[in-house]
Amino acid sequence: MTVVPLRRGTSAPLLTKQQLARHLGRSTRWVELRVREGMPSEAPTTRFPHRRFNLEECEAWLRDGRPERGSIADRLAALDAKVASLTAMVEQLGRSA
């Protein structure tokens, strides 16, 4: 497996999304979804235009448990509350204009 060069001051190689997915036996889409949930990664830079991953940090994050996102019903209720709040704000702005 070819790895991306090391970060300065570290001994752990940085993997590409494809390399991490292959190592974990998952798809690249699965890796993308875990990044959205907070899995540690290095942001793209000018030199390395793609996100890179420290294998040790990612494995620790997965092992230690990622933050719970809640049930779909809880997430929908939170979105409904946000929509109601934004609707009220828009109506208030419409009245004051």
C-alpha cells in the first residue's frame, strides 16, 4: 500500500480515503459519512488537495465510540423546531418591512 507522506512531527503515515476504506473493509462513501460525524482527518491543502487520514486516530475514534446522532424521529423533531423558528423569523421580518 502506498501512503501519503508523513505530517511533520509525527510518525504515523497519512492515508487517502481509498486506502482507509480498504484497510477498514468499507466503502469510500462510508468514510465520507464518518467524516461528517466527526472522524478525525487532515483537511485538504494546496500541496495535498484531498482529505488525508491518520490511521491510529481514526481507529481510536471508531473504537472509543463516535458521538450519537440520535434517532431519526429525534432528528426530524429538531429539524421541525428549526423550521418553525425560521418561519417565525421570516414572518416577523415581513411585518417590519
